Amino acid sequence: MQLSALLFDVDGTLADTERDGHRVAFNAAFKAAGLDWEWSPALYGQLLEVTGGKERIRHYLNTVNTDFHLPDDGDTFIASLHAEKTRFYTELLGRGEVPLRPGVERLLNEAREQGLRMGIATTTTPANVTALIENTLGADAMRWFEVIAAGDIVPAKKPAPDIFQYAMQQMRLVPDECLAFEDSGNGIRSSTAAGLKTLVTINGYTRDHDFSDAVSVLDHLGDPGNCCRSLAGMPPSAGFVDVAYCQQLHAQS
Ligand code: XBP
Ligand code: MG
């Protein structure tokens, strides 16, 4: 089957959002709620093993801040804290504080020009996707993606395959028509379990994750004059990820 669609993860893939974006927003929400919780870059890196902000807060309380007494309506408490975090995060994106990673805008435009379909498959909250896309690519760019599969739209977050399966179902695609883009161990476990070939671009938090199932591992997507470095798999002959390279990866058995 030929390559018909690119399916993109968001956090860590389209933009390096975690350390200086989501983490900062979590800490701002904790402070606004009068909580003395402070997630350092190192602690946040550990907490990232759990996807989903609400799930991550609960994981923190279950494993790190075990002395904190969660109110009886713990789910409501966490959900309202997370809603405040999302407000801080979308404001941070609105200030342009998180740029797209190298090569992302170029590849998205090249894919559009060459008629490749595109979708988003992410664990983050839908509002966060809108804020990132609109603040980096403009409001029209939301229409570049046929589906924004995000957050609680599926019962199980990554590493479960649900979010990628949902995106393909909405786009009426099968895995053999697609190539997935991810950045983390949870992400590639999700995309691989959904039957997808996956290109990985690592980042500071995920460089030591297991990407043995990836068809290619790069330090970023690259641009003309800013070549990417291949860490596993066939390197891109142009020195950056273009549609031709995506088609070569997709054609690999
Ligand atoms: C990354 C996640 C998200 C973000 C925080 O998602 O696991 O939970 O860390 O966003 P992905 P929320 O890599 O799949 O894009 O607080 O909205 O969950
Ligand atoms: Mg990610």
C-alpha cells in the first residue's frame, strides 16, 4: 500500500513542550491553588512515565507526595487543578513561549503540497493542541489535520494504542497507509501496538527510551542547512526528513 497519511504525536514531537511548557503550567496551577508542590525538571522527567496530566497528578500523589490527604472528591479536586493548569499552559503558548521543533513546519507544508493527509494523535488536552497549532502556524493550520485525536476522547491513554486507532478510524485509514511520528517510549508503544511504522525524534527527556521498534530514530526532523543526526535506521539522504524519506521508510518491510 502507498503512504497516504502522516499521524503526529504532539508533545515532544511537534514541539518540545514538556520541561518549559507543561511543567511550568503545572507548577503555576499548584501555586495558584496554595499548594507547596513544585515539580523540578528532574522530578517531572520521572512523572512523565505516566501520560495524561490528571493521571500524572494522581501518580505524583500516589508515589511521591504520599503524605498529602486528597479530599473525598479526589477526582474533582484533580480535575479542577488540571483545568487551571491547562489555562496557564494555553496562556503560555499564547505568548509564543514554545516554538515548533526543527523541520516540523517545513514537513507539514511539504506533505500538504504533495497531497499527504495528516492527523494528530496525542495524550494532551485538545485545547492545548489548538493553542500550539494556532500560535505557531496560524488559525488556518487546524484545518491541515483531518482529526485531532486528543486526551480523554479514548478510554485508555498511551502506551495503549487507542488514540492512534481512533485517529485512523476517523480518517478511514489502515495502518499500512500511514507513518507515525513520536518522541517517547509510551508513544512508540502506542503507535506500534496500533500497527504503525513509527519515526522517532528524541528529546532531552526521552533520549534513553527504548526505540528498537522505530523505523528511524533522529535527533530532530532537520531542515536544509540544519541536518538531523540519524541514531538508528536508514538516515535521510537529504539530511532532513522530507516526503520522499517518509515514503522510503513506509516502503520498508
Ligand atoms: C504528552 C502527555 C500529556 C502532556 C500534558 O502527550 O502525556 O499528558 O504531558 O498534557 P503526547 P495534559 O506526547 O501524547 O502529545 O496535561 O493536557 O495531559
Ligand atoms: Mg509525545
